[in-house]
Amino acid sequence: GVIVFYNPLCYNGNNLKQNIYKMTNYDIMWKGKRGKCCAFKLTFSKNMHDRILLFIPGYNCEKQIGRVLNQLSENILKYIQETIFVDNCSKDNTVKVVKKYKIEHPNVNLHILRNDENYNLGGSHKVAFDYAIINNFDYVIVLHGDDQGNINDIQSILESKEYRKYDC
């Protein structure tokens, strides 16, 4: 399967690749460049249907997280089996806002995970990728909780399943 890492900034892939490799012990191929989607190709068995996990990392994004979650329209959710919000020890009301959204939107399969300490963004990615592997997801979309990107930008890619043709 391929884990798709949607990040409009795409940080240094080599460092992230090394960190993920240590976590998973899977064969990882880095492809991508700054400003594009990044993908990690993992060697594990594929399911008959694409299982897509939406991962939203967050740290002190109380003011932005509502806008991010409100991007999850029915048109997007029909392609995503589960959404996880990984809180990195926010000191504001970020988790409270996410809990309120979860109550108000029972149709969204949303789970809230909290790191025991601040593991930085890379640590939250490790948590999400580990979750994806354990739960047999084929793809992971990363949508930052501080409103860096818009999930609707990749709707046409989800609809056409064009992502299957590329590592990135």
C-alpha cells in the first residue's frame, strides 16, 4: 500500500523517512518535493478496497481546528473510513473544540488520541502511521490542524482514484 502524506510544506523527507523506518521496519521509498504531496510506499498486504485514514495532527490550534474539521463534507467522507486527531499536549482548548465537533457530527468516524508528552510533529506522525499499520489502512492523508491545507484540493484525486497510479 501507499501512505499518502498531504502536506503543503513537505518538510525534509529524508529525516522523516529515517524516523518512520525506525518505527515500522518496512521498506520505505521517499518520493516527493516541497509543495507537493509526499508518499511512503510500505510493503504490506493490500485490501480489496482502499482503506483511507485521515490524520489530523494538532498542537494549540483551538482557533483553527474548527475550520479544518468543517472541511469534512460528505463528498470527502465517502472516501475516508476513519479520522484520527492526534493532540500533542495542547495547552489551549483544542481538544475541547474537537470533542464538541465530534458530538455535533456523529456521522464522522472521528477518534481523538493524545500523546502523553509533546513528541513534536514527527512523533505525532509516528503515532498515526503506527495506527494505520495496526488497523490495516492502505492510505493516510495528513491534514494539519492549524489550517495549512484544504482537503477539498484532493477531492478529484480521491474520486478518480488517481492516487493509485503514483507514489506521490
